[in-house]
Amino acid sequence: MALDITTILDTVQDHALTSGYFDTVNGHEPKSAPENGLTAAVWVEQIGPARGGSGLDATSVRLALNVRLYTPMVQQPEDAIDPNLMTALDALMAAYSGDFTLGGLLREVDLEGTYGDPLSARAGYLTTSGAEYRVMTITLPLIVNDLWEQAA
């Protein structure tokens, strides 16, 4: 079985697009400053065995994606920056919980961290191309069943 990374990334991007909160959704970490409004970007962060989740003939995999939400720091009203980000973040977290297998593409979104770090988000700031952004970076842990064959 081969990892269908394109379909997985497309599905995660679709969650952001269909939420209605984002002006732009990228399938990569932007190299230049995102545009105005809310932007989301999705990319692979880590891959490895799902420890304790594999059988004797195939290795199940933990694929962690980063989903970063960006909004410019220079906007009015300033007091709306975090609430707007959190509203969009909440919609994505609900989508990941509600589409637990991403439409049957994988075993599960590892919501509670059975195989590593759980679904979570961390707030921060990012400067790129001279512009400052308020960001929320989601760790989206995905478990893919029986991806790599084990052989002696």
C-alpha cells in the first residue's frame, strides 16, 4: 500500500476551504507574506511508525501535519484578532473531530494522542517579508493503517 499524501493533503485543505473562514488556503508553507484576511496553510511535519498500533505483518504510520492559520497583526479592531483566529480554529478542530477518518482515508485523527502528541494548537507570532502575523499552528496527527509491509 502506498501513502496517498496528495488526497490526504487535499482533504485537509478542503476542511479549511469549506469552513468559510479563510480567504486563502495553501497546500504548502508560504514563502512570502500571506494576503490580508485569514490564511491557512497545510504541510507535512513528521512521519513514522504509530508505536503500538501496528500488526505483525504491516506497520501503521503516524503522519503529523501542520495546519497554520495566519492573520495580519496590523488590522482594526485589534481586540478582534484573537477571537477571529479562535473562531476559525474552533471550526477546524470540530471538522477534524467530526471527520475522524477523513472520509475513510485513514484509521483516525489521533485526537487524544494515543500514538504521540494529540491534536492541538499553539499560538504565536511570525514575521515574514517584513510583515507581522498572529498565527495558530495546529498539530494534526493522522494514523494510517498498515502502510508499510514488514518482511523478514
